[in-house]
Amino acid sequence: MAIFITGGNGFIGARLLRHLLRCTSERVYCLIHSRVEAFGALRFPGVLDVIEGGLHDVAAYVDCLAHCDTVVHLAAATGNVGPRRYHEVNVQGTALLLDACRRSGVKNIVFLSTIAVTFADQAKYHYAQSKQEAEQLVQASGLNFLIVRPTIVVGAGGKAWDGLRKLALPPCVVVLGDGKHFVQPIYVSDLAAILSGVILAKQYRNETLEVGGPERVSILELLRRIHVAYTGKEPLATLTVPLGILTAILTFVETVAGPIWPLSLGQLATFKNDGCADPGRMPASNGATTSIARMMALTMQEEREGQHGPTA
């Protein structure tokens, strides 16, 4: 049987493919949003077929599912795209995929979620809400499932990383809120290796895992380290933006104009909740060993080389 991957040419998907194809002879199918992107960044000779389309294009990929026993669901709407788009892709798209899996005889599903579903305060965080709804669909699907919730994922081309870098690079580091909440960044290649390991070991035990890197630091400390890594010197000062003021501004902007800013009202939850993996939900052998200093160095190297995902 084969493996079917959604979002196979994405930020995480391209790296996962490289790990999988290096370690297995199983056939792999990929659902990708753009075939042009696939030929540019996804040159993997071990991929049996690349299907262009979205999760709603069931007719385009349902025949491939008949050959697969496992689906790895990575495709998702991210960034600030508005609540309707989150629901269409992350909830409705997942529901359509799960229905197609059941009809085609797929037995197992690996679903990539987010640590944000554990936040106590998800007010207006439509992305986290949509992933939580999708988790519930996966749990009720009747398939053998594994849900994986990564923390902030660091790597060239990652949207979370790009957002943090924009806050960290000015002469005065910009901190949203008090900066005291803790995060546990994970390097994207570590996450890909963890996912590859559980897939190849066929560890589909109807459980939810949380994965993070080896270090926990405050958001303020992480921004300081990013600034030093890129500039070679300490920031001149820290500019603190109270969340109350920013919430009022974003509420006005999103009410009047919709999701036009890169930062959404809901994403402020990242700065008022701890974003760390629960040790009780982490894999016995976590596999995430890259330090924050090392993951930043590797990411900067990828950015200099123009790499936003490995190619074979």
C-alpha cells in the first residue's frame, strides 16, 4: 500500500517527503496546490504521482486514495486569511478528505495540528479554532489516527518565523504584550524527522502528541536572540506594545477592512499564552535536538542560499 500526503510541497511537507523517501520504498502520492510550485521545489523521483488541486477537489484525488492505507494531512489555510477561509479549508476540507478516505478504504490518518489548540484564550483566533474542529473530525472519523501538535516551527519560509523576525530586527525589538510567556521552538527538519519516524513505524494509536524543541524561553528572550543572530549585537531597547491597544486597533481594522494586515487579531493569542508542549503528550523519544542557536543559524543559511524547502 501507499502513502497519500496533502500539502506535500509546503513548508513542512517538502521536508517530510525528503525524510520519507530516504527511508522507505513505499509509494507516495502528493496533493499539491500548484503544480508549478511542485516542479520548482518538489523534485522527488520517488513520488508516484502529484495531483494538483485542493482538498475540495475530491474527484482529482479519490482514485489515488484507493491505493493507499495511510493519509498524512498537512494542507491547511494559515496566515491571516479570515475566518471563512479557515473554515472552508481546515474544517470543510478535512471533512471531505476524511469522507473520501472512508469510502476508499484508507485505514490510517496522521493529522498535523498546532499547539495553539491548547491555548486557554482563543478569542478571535479562527485558525486555532478551525484546527481544533478538524481534530474533532479526525477523532470521530473511525480511522486509526495520530494527531501531532507542533510548537512554533522555525525554518526558512515559515510564516511564524517570518513574523517573529519582523518584530526582532528593528534597532529596538518590538514585543507584543509583556513578552513573559514561554515558547518552545522546534526546527522544521526535526519536526519532519519526527513525523517520518511515526509514519514509518505505523504508530497510529488514536492518540494526540505534542512536539517541541529542546529549549523553552520567553518570547522576549527569543526575539532578543533573533536580533543578535541577525545583527551581531544586542538591541538598543525593547519597545513594548500593550496588547489592549493593539487589540483595539486590530478589531477596528478587521471590522472595517477585513484581514488586510499580516497579523490577525486572533494571532495575538500567541503572545498571551504559553506555547510549549505538554511533557505527558510528547513522544517517548522526542527527536527534536536542534538548539535555538543552531536552528537560527541553519535558517539564516537557507535564507542566504534562497532555499525554502529542500530539493532532491
